[in-house]
Amino acid sequence: MPLGQHERGVFEEHATPLYEEIVTSGGVSAADERIVKGGELHEAFGILVELGLVVKSEDGAHWRAVDPAAVQAQVVAPLGQQGAELIAESAHWAQAFSSLSQAWRRSPSAVGGPFAEIRGTATIGTFLTSLVGDAQEEVLTAQPQYRRGIKQLNESVAHEIAALKRGCKIRTLYQHAARRGADTRKYVATVTAAGAEVRTLDEFFNRLIVVDRRTAIIPSHEGLDAAMVISDPSLVGYLVDMFERHWERARPFTSSETSLMRDIATEQRAMTIRMLLEGRADPAGAKRLGVSPRTYAGYVADLKNEFEVETRFQLGYEMGKRGISGRETDEPGAAT
């Protein structure tokens, strides 16, 4: 009799109480109506017999119980061995399919030509996990919004550490605001210790992931619930060039030097000024800086205090009078 989930259920619900009864009473009659064919406990009793937990007396009139310790190893050990063999076999199959996946993604027709759309956050996540899992040389990531959630960060750590161990280079670009997140700082500390590089930039940029400079993923114009998969070599090369330009101007995440932090504060201040002078609403300005609307409002309040004004109109007038555009390279307050 094969032992599976159904048999275990019958064993737990019916066979176990029957066994306890047999142990307590010293045995059960072979003619007991409950255990003979057609009886309510016939299947449960059959499992006890199959497992060797009960044996017939010499005269064949009764069944008596057997010490379960003598039987357990004979049942559990083979199941454990089968489980280990299945796990090992599944790993071999996964490795075999991995090489096929790499060949498929290198093909221009892999996702329906040089351009394809995938929909649904779960589908996009699965695709990205598989894509990064097959990376052999390099992963470039631009994440304009740093609040990815602790679950996403933990999953990213596992996949990125595995890629780094394979010899991949990983570079990730955040906005300066990412430095405020404790979870993000912990994530960065972990991956950089394993060899990854992380930098931050003041200005807004779109989400981008490039794997092995062959495949790029960007958000669809419809939002983050859809994504475009690009395998056209020219366009992927163009996106890589954009990433490199941002990367050259970005600041190392792991550095906490006073001068660097002062420069970052200056860059965020300048970005806030540009948002105000361009007339952007607070939600739009906050998004461009990668901060919450409340934090952005705090930046604006700091500027009002700095220029000794009470309203945004007065702030704009005062900055215009002083010729401030938010694109100066001077320290705060140096422009006149």
C-alpha cells in the first residue's frame, strides 16, 4: 500500500485511536465487525497491518499491538530518503532549465521580439527574479523611489548576493532621499559588503533594470503595474549610456563624510528651489526629490526661514530678485 497524504489522514484520525484501543485492551478479535471487510474501521485497520503495528496471534483469533518504535524507522526513513532524492533531482532539473532560460532570453524573439509588455506586479516580479537569477556579468538598477518595503529588500538581498557570488557586478542608483530609510541603509550595507556598489543622485530618474547589457526593463506609460522588456541592442545600449551618465554624477551611498553630506544637502536644496520656480505642485515636487509630501513641505519651510519670508509668492520673488535659479554650484546663501 503506498503511503501518501490520504493514508496519513486516515492514520491520524482513525488508525491511531484504534491502535490505542488495541494496546489498552490487550488485543482485538479477528472477527470484530469493525475491522473485517466492509467494517467502518477496515481501512484504518488495514493501515495498521500494512505498517506492522499489529500482528496476528499464533492461533489467528486475535490481533495484538507492536511497539511503534520498532516500526517508525522502517516507515519514516524511506520517506525521508525519497524526499532528499526528490529535492536533489529538482535541483538538477532547475539547473538544466537555467541554461535553456539563458539561451531563450538572449534570443531577440524571447519575449515577442525586441519589445514586449508584461502585466501584473506578480508577473513582473517573477520575471525579474528569473532574469537576475540568470545574470552572468552585470546588473544595473535605477530605483527612484526608495521605499521598496522590507520584504522586497530582503528578497533583493538574497538574489543579489547569489549573483555577486557568481561573479556578477551590481550597481544600484537611488535618490538622495534613500539615505533616510533604515531598511534601505541595512540593505545597502549588506550588498556592498558582498561587492555591490550603490550611489545616490539628487535629481529624479525613471526606474530601470539592465541585465548583462542584453535586456532592459522599464515601466510602461500606464504605470508600475505594467513593464516593457527591451532586447534591442541599440536601445539597450542607449539606456546603459543614460545610466552611466547618472552614475558618474552620483554620490557613494556608503560614504558619510561631512563634506559629502553637506554637498547632498546643497543638492536637495537646489532641487527644491527648481521645483518651486517651475511652479510644480507639492506632490510632484516631492516625487521628483523622492521624498514624502510632508518632508518636501519641510524643505520649503526651511527655504522660507532662510530667505526670511512668509509665503511662497514672497519666496519666489526674493529668489528671483537675487538671481537664484537652483542651478548654482555655490554654497547656500552665497548667491546674491
